[in-house]
Amino acid sequence: MTLRVTHLDALPNGRFILQGYGAAGEQNAQIYGRDGRRRRSFAMGRAMEFMMGDRRHHVWSAYFDEGVYVDPISAAGLVRWDSGGNHQWRYSAPEGVEYIDTVYAFNVDDGVAWASYYPTFPLLEARTNGHVRLRKTPVVAPAGMAVHGEEIVMLGGNRQRDLLLRCRMTDHEALLIEEARLTFPNGAPLKQYARPVGRGRHLYLRGSSPRQWYVMGI
């Protein structure tokens, strides 16, 4: 590979998509087949915070401020591609709503992405059918989230690493239902973890060991 990889994910049909730096020009994303051969290289923007695919041949890329303010691809803050690396959609904030500066928490399920972003931390729901909705939430700066039906659980909100906030979604807001503290299975406090991975109703967490993952579901 010609990339120093910072993000990767699996695609349907045994393929992989990788994003990083070190490639010639701006071709900083690559798709590989199950045989290990490169299928395509393309530009995917700078300063990526998250890159996640789903089982319906969609790939989502979310960015932070160092890309949003300098790169034309990253400027939208959230972009959708097909699994061949073709650009499909980019987020555009409605009138009167702050645009994305940095995506703090992200979740991808089949056909939908959820994001909480700085500076105002709304809950953004973006579906592949073109439906986009913003909801107000009582949660500031979450680190991760799990979504199922009308419920969403956010981890690390209000800059408390172990805080869990369960909310019920209405058409226009997410209403706080319950607060809790997340611990390891043995009851030990959970304060340090790598960036959570949100996949639909599940939130995956890695603690101090790179070989040990935990999953929380709703």
C-alpha cells in the first residue's frame, strides 16, 4: 500500500476502503478487493474524524475543523460516497443553523448516519433517501452514541467520560429520560477509552488494551 492508513472499514463483497496520507497528490483513499489488489484511488478530503461504511454500499466520512476550513471536500463536515468511491451527497446546514465545525460523535447503520457536532451539538439524522433532520438535545460534546428506534444513548456527554444519557427522540428534539455511569463488566470505573464506534444499536469500546473490546447495546 502507498498510504499510511488512519481509517479503514470493510465494504460488501469482501472489499476494504482505506484512508490516510502519504499517497501522491490528493488521492488519499483507496479501495482494495478480496484478492488484495487495489481497485481505485480517489480524494476523500482532509482532517477526517470518522469513516464508516454500511451493508448497502454506502460510505460516510465526517471531518474536523482543520479540514472543514481549508479543503473543499471536507468543508461540508459530513459526506456520503458509494462503495466505489463516487461522491453522492454532502451536508448543507439549513438556514439559521450552525454548519459543522467538528463532528464529535458518529453512528452509522444501514442507510442512515447520525452525528453530533460542534459548536451547538444538534443531533443530525441523514438518510440515504435524502431525508435530513436536526433535533435539539440536552447533551454537549458526546464521545459516542447508540441508536435504536426512538431511543438514543450518548456516552461521554457534558465532558464526563463515563456519563451515559438515554434520550427519547421526538420530531424536533431528544428528551432526556435517564442518566447512568458506564463501568467495566467487573464494576471498575471506565474513564479511559479509545474513540467509540457506533453501529446502530451497539456502541463498541476499547479500553487500555488494543486487543480487548467491549460492546454496549440498547
